[in-house]
Amino acid sequence: MTRAPVPPAPRPAGTSAPPRTLPRSPATRIVIPYIGVDADLMDLALDSERRLTTPPEDKPELAGWYTDGPSPGEPGTAIAVGHLDTNTGPAVFGGLGELKRGKRVEVRRADGRTAVYTVDAIKSYEKDKFPNRLVYGTRNRPELRLITCGGNYDRRTGYSGNVVVFAHLTGTREPARKG
């Protein structure tokens, strides 16, 4: 005898379904309204020592997306990096440390969709105590990490640490319809 399927339990009042995850599509732009970021994203990879590269210093307005990780809206931990500053002044992620929990980060994709993330936390870490597994580790849900320099600055060695923003996917937007 076969049993009838059991209907899903009703959702508690005031909760919503998790957002639909998205198929793979390259990241093209990052928008963080709270700190005035609206920047193109370039593709980034690991160098020969397996460290994530950064955008060129002569392009301080550019952020980068780790292309071997999840694309915007896919399950897992997606990574975007940008400079805090360069020799010419503030750079794309200059205000990252001012971001607040609950603020929105939008990542536009080549397919026209937008992955919308909500900030969970902003943390600072010294480079010699950087929690690789916590920052880069695999997650079951779509998450985002934004990373820039932080800590004290030394002309010879650069910044002593990093600022990391932790966020999770809270929505997706389809491309605007023409017509």
C-alpha cells in the first residue's frame, strides 16, 4: 500500500521562504548603497602560492570576484575583494569597515539577474591570525564575503590585517523586462 505524500508543514507567521538560488553566471558589478559603492567586478584567481589575487592598484575603483568559487546567488561562499586605498587615495572598498549589519549588498550578474545579500557581521583580523576556514569555508546556503585591507599600515609591509564582511543571500531580482 502506498501512502499519500505528506504536505509540508506550514511556515510560522512572519517568516518567509529562503530565496531561490541561482544558476552559475559571472559577476559583473557590485553595489553597496550604504557606503556608496557601485563598481565593476573583474575576474580573480589564485596565484602560484594559492593566494587570492587583487585588482590592479592602478584601478582603485575596481573590485574583483573569485571566479573559481560560487557565482552570485549560487550555494556556497562567494568572495569579492577590493582595495581599501592606493597611493592615489581611497579605493573601492575604502568604506567597508563602516558597513552595518542588516545593510544590503547587490551583485549583478552577466545574465541580468541580481543576487541580493544582507550583511550579518563585519570583522577585523590580523593577517597572522586570519581564520581561513571561517572566511572561505563551504556553506550550505549562498553566502558572500567582502574582503579588504585593515589594521595598522607600515610602508614596508603594508596593512597588518583585513576587514571581512559576512553576508547571506536574502533575495534575487530578475532582469528588467523591456517593452
